[in-house]
Amino acid sequence: MNKLTDTTERIFSEDALKHIYECEQEHRRPTMQSVAGSVQITLGKTADLLTKMASRNLLQMKGEEFQLTDEGRDYALQIVRAHRLWERYLADETGFAETEWHELADRHEHSMSPTEIEALAAKLGHPTHDPHGDPIPTAKGEFVPHGGQPLTVMSVGDMARIVHLEDEPETVYAQIVAEGLYVGLEVRLTEISPERIRFRSNGNEYTLAPVFALNISAVPLPKNHVMASSDCERLTCLEPGQSGKVVNISPTCRGPERRRFMDLGILPGTLITAEMRSPSGDPTAYRIRGALIALRHEQGNLINVKRKGKNDNDNQQ
């Protein structure tokens, strides 16, 4: 029982360190209430926890105010680094859904030694940002800020590239994921009002409530920037008998599914023809490099194509 108690206390301590560190990075003042909410324990237990952390020289307390010591900050960096590297791993190498990355990384971040963290970083090619756009600190604590600003502070007509998607609260992040938005997407703002934020990208129009748009940060693009062609559309837009050439596979398609698409020959320039839909409307059978492949609607939405016109060359790449 003591071992379990010690382990639980260590995890609570590490979660508190991570919360306080992130507050410092965002120039927010951590409070007893914010730590309790982050660690999900009572205020009484939080007070005991912070007192023990102070006795271990992880933080300094002055009344109700507290801040990390150098030792505490180094410890926190290790936890943040482990968490964000794990999210990068889950995004690039596994088939877990985006909405699962955060919780899974929360579990693994507490069980990694510094040596294991460095091995994971090397395996991933020492990435600088996690899949949400949060910077991954190096072992020395150095990092590259994403440099973005919320879409809500931009102006109509601005072009921008999304550089960060906040993954908390979970309900807001799930809605952003459902819209198919991702880090790296280029957008053009078409409406900004108290009721909605509207923008276009790759021929698609998106409408979000401001509370959701606040969780999306982007960097402005030059006025003369040329965005992707607006005649690009999702594969699912093709009706049976219509064809389109692959422009790209959405960056939201990662890991094993992306590799499967590429193994099927779904590459830029490949001609795909919609042959038939099942009686229920899903899946749809597509002719791809001579083979008939059934793709579900959610899979077809990950493939962007340019519809083939009458005057287009019929040669398939």
C-alpha cells in the first residue's frame, strides 16, 4: 500500500510541476485552485502536496504564491518533454485518434527515465513541436515558440497558417478535430463577428463559434502569398462515374493509415474514379490504378483531389 501511495504522490507532484511550468510559460499565475483542478484533487490535499514539494526544493512558497525552483523547473521540463514527445510518437507512428493522444501521453510521461526520453526523441528525429504545435523543449530547456496568434484577432481578408491547436478543454478540441483542421493548414479569413469566425481553405468553407476559434493560433502570411488552388476538393465529393486526380493526402491522416493509402498507390497525380456506392451510401468503391478499392466516407475525406474535366489528359500516373 505504501508503494502505491508513494507512486500516486509522485504522479500528483509531477502533474503539479507541469501545470506550474506551463503557467509560467504562458505568463499566468498558478493558484492553489488551478493546481487542484489540474491534478484533480481537493484543495486540502493540494496544500499538503505543495508543502511537500517545497520541502523537496521543487518550489518556493510565499503565502498563497509559489514558483518553481531551478530544480523544480528542470524536473517539470522532463515531464513536459516526455508528454509532447509521446504525443508526437502517437501521431506519427500509431493509429490512435487525435482525441486520445493527450490522455495516453499523460499515462506514459510518468514512467520514462531521462535516458528513455532521449531515445524516443532520437527515434522521432528530434522534433521541435508536438502534433498540436506546442514546442517540445530540448533536454537543456530550449524550445522554438510557435509564434501564433488567435484567429479571433485577425482581420477579414487575412491569410494565415495554423500553427497551434489547443487540446484542452477536450470538448472544444474534439469539435476542432471534427472540422478536419490541422497544424499547417493555410486559411483565408472571410468573416469575423461576435457570432462566428468564417474562413476558407482548399476549396472548403469553415464556420466556428469564437469560443472555438480562440483555441486556434496562426501566423499571418504575406499579402502576395499564393494559397492552394480552390478547385481542390475531397474525394467523397465525386459522384459515381466522376474522376479526379489526387492533390494530396490530408496531414490529419497519419501512421499506418497513411502508409496503407500510399501502398494502394494513392499518391499525388494518381487518377481515381468513383465507381459505385453501397446501398447504404457508405462505403464507396473507387477505381485506383486498375484495382477496385472500397473506402469509407471518413477515409475518402482524407484524400483531396482535383476533379477531372473533359479536356484533361486521360493518362493515369
